[in-house]
Amino acid sequence: MKMLILAAAPLLLYGQAANTPPARSNIKNNVAAAPVIKCKGPGGSACTGAQVDEIAHGLASGRRMWKPLATVKNVSLAANDGSLKCEQNDGTPCTEEQLKALGELAAKTKCSINYNSSKSNTVASPK
């Protein structure tokens, strides 16, 4: 009888019942949502694929001019409404600082980048 009590004691020390699996952390759910990023062309309409491609091709020179763009892997059109996908080298969404720099780069193509962070709606480049 003593042996049975000693064998169950370690399980009770950790606060788990004998048939309960260990708790897991779901880190994916702890990550902040990516900002919604929209691109507007010179006339105020949604950017086209060609305009977004021009911005993406400008990343090579933009990385030298804007330090935050150094770790931006790719910018692409996510939907026909001008929604963009901005991805860093590690696969995570672009940061607010990177989006501001991307907006300055987009202004050179007469486009503007708008995004909403958890704080506000922000225009990243002049119209």
C-alpha cells in the first residue's frame, strides 16, 4: 500500500491527475495580428499588380536608403482591393517602422501605403 502512495506522489506534486496530458503553450495565438496594409495608386484607386511589382523591385535600392527595409523579404499584392502582404526575412509580418519606410519608397512611384496598426490608421506616404 505504501508503494502505491509513493508512486502517485510525483503526479500530485506537479498538479496533474494521472490521465491528464501536460499543458502546452500555444505561442501562435500569442502573436499580434499583422497590420492591414493597403496600397493606393496615383488616382486614389487600389494599386495594380504592376504598381506593387514596381514597389517590390524598388526594395533592392530601398534597402540601401532606408535601414528598416534591410530585413524585408517581399512585398506582394494580396488582393485586388490593393491589400498588400509584407514579409520579413524570418517570415513574420513587417513592422510599423518597415511599413513607414515602405511608404516612403512607394511615394517614389506615386503610390501611397496605408496601414492600420493596433494603435491607429496611419498613412505611410503622402498622397
